[in-house]
Amino acid sequence: MIQQIISILRQWHSDIRHTGYIYMMLVALVVGLLGGLCSVGFRELIHFGQLGVWWQSNNLVEHIRQLPWWWKIGVPTFGGLCVGLITYYFAREAKGHGVPEVIEAVALRGGRIRPRVVIAKMVASGICIATGGSVGREGPIVQIGSSLGSTIGQWLKIDERRLRTLVGCGAAAGIAATFNAPVAGALFAAEIILSDFGVSQFSPIVISSVSATVVSQYFIGNFPAFEVSAHSLVSPFELFAYVALGIVAGFMAITFIKTLYGFEDIFDNLSLYPPLKTVIGGAVIGLIALLFPQALGVGYETINEALSGNMLLWLLAVLIVVKIFAVSITLGSGGSGGIFAPSLFIGAMAGGVIGVLVNNFWPDAVASPGAYSLVGMAAVVAATTKAPLTAILIVFELTNDYKIILPLMISCIIATLITTQFQKGSIYTIKLLRRGIDIHKGQSLDVLKDQKVSDIMRTEFSTVPVNAPLMSIVSRFVDQPGNSIFVIDHRKKLRGLITLDTIRPVISDTQTLESLAIAKDIMIEHGFPIFKPDESLANVMKRLSCHIYEAPVVHNGEIVGSIWPDDLITQYNTELFKRDMVSGMVSSINTTTQQTSIPGVSNLQLAEIAIPYRFVGHTIADLNIRKRLDVTILIIKRKVHGEDKLVDTIPTADTEFKTGDVVLVMGPKPGLAKFERG
């Protein structure tokens, strides 16, 4: 009976996965529901952990203040030991704030995250926060949700492109369930994790975000994460105060980022047993708790107090410094937790400082300090993450009040502009940049990396000798379609370039210059790009981006062709279309040799087939595959440098098959069978 049920479910799954977007929506729904449950479970884990070590979970700041000194120091120290052991021996990805590891997995590993990260991150971060580690729960929930989405996708054998989307679905579910903010959760995943707002990626993310919010509301209730009063813009002149807040928030964010990674370097340079480092970090946090228990844990209680506008100016200012130091110590020493809540905390305190100051000077013309704390939260988050849309939407959903949107927008954008000007990368991507990983550099050019200049260069081009008179040069421009003429010497070596822009000022006085000006006088000798036939088109795209005329292709100093910008753009668009089209096809094929029909096309099928041993070492042209077997190879998937990362390669006639290659082949069923047999 059980076997029959399993067989029916497998058949149903096999049938429904060919429905494309409907299948992705269903999987995204499952990821969202499970992500919401994980979020609720993680919060409960922290709650019970706090009860276990502090004997109280609510009003924790005031309760910790009454505890003996040895308790305040001992609990974070013990927590540091536990976290260090878990991250060192079980899953090192669980160390730190987690989001950079998710971004790296999406950008470089096709969305693959080890399943054990779900458990390791939940336990390690839960212990760290519960025992007083000065970190947030949002980063861990994002990593937990993303790991969950990746695990489900890998279990279902979903292709890399959609696996990345499921990672984003998990991240969106975590943020949405935490803040009861489905729109902000979806934007967080699209803006920070995937950097992609395409409909095919964004739609499943929205489904996950909404379903996770429903789960969170069912178990926790439909309550905002913070206690926020209604605020509004009292006077148009108050915008100047919010401009100042944006500037302050921007520099606070830069200080936070530099301090965080500065302490990481300090602890990394210590030649100590890694769990011992987290013990030291926990002990320092305990010492901080002796004077400022507000710095412990997530800090939502203190944020709510700042939002109420009841905190003193000196305490607001001091807590900015203390929180930055405490978070940097916790994460630098190897603790596990997020930086989202600390960013909110720092922003709330910084906004409170500005709010108190402007209220002291213009009490009747500005909003309460709580309004500035609220906007400051969003501004610092926007500046640290360089994701202003997400920051604006989170606070907007917390308040559900459109009157605060103008201050939010101006402060968040100004803060983001400041960090963009003075800091490369966000607080998440800087961690990757420090490892030598630039996830954005050349992403769009990747489709051209296997294409060569010789693939698109034109062999028909115009040349003139260095001593060519002006009128003969002008006549060449009239006779040939291009906008460039290449100047060569008597050995046919390239000497320079003449464009319409360089000759236009000269031809206005042709009668005077006809017998005087020659090609050598008006040619451009330096500053224009020169390419080689075997050079990658990805490099050409980078160097030709600011050049609007044809560029020469040179071999051993002699010009052999020319590159036209229009041809390069056409090739780029073609390869991008082929990559997207084939990726979509691949997603409908489950396993090796499984075939699927192409809708609307009779007698043609697609199949993913491992390369037969006899084909290894031969090119597509050598084997004459198209003519001999009546099949077309659409894409090759192969491992790179022995790693598990698969890279899709669009094949050409000169592509040589390698051991372990898997190809997506299109053709009639008999042809596919012949290809598989080799």
C-alpha cells in the first residue's frame, strides 16, 4: 500500500514538474510554509534558551540589570564556547552573519547550500542570541530559509537557475515572517540575495513571502515587530533635519562596517583554537553587560524604547558606540547571528539623537524623537545593505502610514549615496570582496567568455597607406560603409586609425589642405582598442564599451579584420537569448537520458545525455553529429577545475567533448538513441 502511494506521488510529481511556472509556484509555496515554520521555531528556540539561562524572556534588560556580575559574564562566555564548537566542528558556514554565504552560494555555486546548515545555523545562532550575543535573528533566519529552499530544490533535482530562485524564496520567507512584512521580504530577496527583479524569479519569491507571513501570523499573531506610533511630517522645513539624519546614518553605517571587519581581522590574526576565540568574545560581551545590558541580544526592547521617544540624549549616543563595539566583538570572534537588527538598533539610536536635538531647538516645528528613530532605523539599514527599497518598505510596512514615506525616502537615499561614495560593496558583499570574490564584476559578460573575436570579426575593411592624400581618404569614406579607416605602412603593419570625427574638421578646408594633409597627419596613433583574433569577446565588451567606431583586429602587427560594435551587441543578445532559452529547456528534464517532447513541434524531443566514451577528445565538427545522427547539441554541462560547480557552455563546431560532459540534445527519438550509444 505504501509503495503504491509512493509510486503515485512520484508519477504525480513527474507529471506536474513539466508544467513550468505552476510547478515552481507550488514548490515556492512549500518553501514559504516551511520557512515560516522555521522562523517561528527559531524565535521559540531563542525564547526557551533565554528562559533557560536568564530565567526570563520578557523585559530582559531590566532583569539582567538585577543579576549578579558573575552571571552576566558567565552566560555569554558559556554561549561563546557552545557556538564556537558547533561552527568549528559541524558547519563553518554557520559562523558570522550568514547572508554573504547565501549570496556567494547563489552567485558561484548555483544556489547549492549544504542541508546541515539549516540545523547548524538554527542551533548556533539560537544559542548565541539567547546567551546574550549582540547579534540579530534576521540574518540566521535568512540563511536557514535559504538553506531550506536549496535543500528542497536539490532533493527535487531542480536546475541551477530555478534553484537560485528557491534560495531567494527561502530568504524572503525568513524576512517576511520575522517582520510580518511580505512586501519587504520579497524585495529583500530580489534586491540583496538575487539582484534580479525578473518576473520568473520574483513571482515565486512573492508566493513564498506571503505564505511565510500567513504562517507567522497564525502562530504569533498579526502584530508588527516594533511598537510604532503614528508619525507625520510636521513642516516641509523638517526635511532638512531628515537630510542631516541621512548624512549621519551614512557615516554611522561606514563606521559600523569598518569596525566590524576590523575586529574580524584582529581575531583572525590571533593564533588560538577557534572556539577559544568565541569564548573570549562572549566574556567581553559579559563585561559590557555589567554597564549596558541593552547591548545584549537582538535589542528590540531598547529599540522600542527609542521609538517611544523616552530615552535620554547621552544614553542614545553612548549606545551607538557600545552596540557597534558589541556586535563587532560577537561576530569578529566567531559568533553566529545577523547584522540586520544591529543596524536597526544603531539607526534607532542615531535617529533618536537627531530627534532630541531638533526638538530642543525647534520643539513646535518638528516631529517627536520617535519619528527620527524610526527613519534612522531604515536609513542605517539602507546604508549598510545598499538596498534602500527594502529598508523603506520594511519601515513602511511596520507603520502602515504613508505620511512618513517622504522622510524615509530622503534619509535612506542620502545615506545610501554616502556609503556608495566612500565604501565599495555592502556590509554583505564586502565579506566576499575580502575573499577575492566580486559577485557583480562581469556577470552580464559571462555569456561571451567562450566566444572569440574571430567568431564575429569582419574580414572586409578599408586601409590606406601612411602617405595617402586627403582626398583619397575622403573618397574611401564615401565608398565603404564603416566609420573607420585603418592606416598601414609599407609592411602592412597597423600604424593608426582615421574616423569620421577626426577627418570632419579637415574636410571643411579641402582646397588648402588637399596637397598638404596626408593620412599620417590626421590619424589617431594611440588610445583606441586593438584586439587579437583569439581574444575573448567578454574582454572586448569591457574595452569597447566607450568606443563607437570599428576597432582593428591584429595578428603579428598586421591587421586581419575589424570588430563592429553593432556586431558585438548582436552576438551578446544572441548568446543571452540562447542561454535563457536552453536553461528553460533544461529545467523540464529530470535525469540523464530522460526525454521530453517539445510542445508544438512534432517528432522532436529533448534529452540530457552523458557523453559516450568514444566522443571524448573529439569536436562536434569531427564527429559530424548533425549530419550523421540528425541531432543538435544545445548546451554542454561540465565541471570546472574538478569542483562540483556545473557551468553551462553553449557549444560551437570546435567544442571538444571532455570526460564527464553532459549534453542537452534535440532531435528525433531514433537519433537520440544513436547518440546515446555513441
